[in-house]
Amino acid sequence: MSETIQDGKFVELTYKVTDRKSGHVLTQVEFPLGYVHGHNEILSPAVHQQLQGRKAGETIEVPIDGNEIFGPRDESLVFTDLIENVPEEYRQVGCSILMENDKGQTRSFLVTWLDDEKLTVDGNNPLSGREVVFILEILTVRDASEEETKIGEALPAQANIDPSLLRPV
């Protein structure tokens, strides 16, 4: 008899996020991601809720409205500048740049476009304003060890997973 996902169970899965309208893959985890259900919610609460009661071997699709989780897009967080004003190490689409405002608040911006003269960065979460579908393949469901339960939220950091891929900032 297969175990079902419930609080205290160790769950290992892979997932990808697709744009609901276009079907394009926006992001995906290429290696199994492990967590203790109910102890470290590494994906959105709506996704964790849909995982409850599922078994290893199942693949589920969970539609998510990006506006509800990440808020609407804010075009005031999109900036274009001359490429000569941007350090070379940031001149690559997909590069993340941590910026600080005059109040000392920081926000991560993503380089979304560049050409020979200009570069554009966007401070919105890439899923803001989008309707997306999380497609999750459940690989393992088992009792969590004491150590796994104890470290709970530390699991993603120990695995060197970029938290911005898992939960919005």
C-alpha cells in the first residue's frame, strides 16, 4: 500500500511551471526536490494543498493565478538604461541583480532584454500577472526521519536551491 502525502511525510518531486495561455515552460526543477510536508512549505500554499493525499507516481496539475500570489505587474519596476552604465558581469539575459534604493531596501531585478546599446531589468516576480500551471511529478512519499523533520526549512538552503525559484520574494 502506497503512503499518501500528509504532514510529517518526506516528499520528493520534480515540477515545471507553464504559462496557461501559451503552454510555454517558464521554469522547471531538473533534479528531485525533497521537503517535509507541513514543516517547510517551499512552494505556494495552493500547491501544497493540492499535494495533500497524493501518492508517489502521480502527476498533478495545479493552476495558479500569479496576481493572487505575486501581485499584479508593476511597470514602475521595469528600467531600461544604456548598456555602458551597467557592469559587464550583468550584461546577460536572465542575470539577477540585487539593487538597493535610497532607503536601504533591496530588491532583485532580472535582466530581461539587451542589445548593443541598451539593457532592461525587471523587478517584478516573473510570474506576476500571469496565469500559470504547476505540473508536479511525485517521486517519493515516506515517513520523514527525525533529522529531516528537525531541519525542515533548512532543506532548500542545504541543497543549494535558489529560493527565488521556489517561493516568490
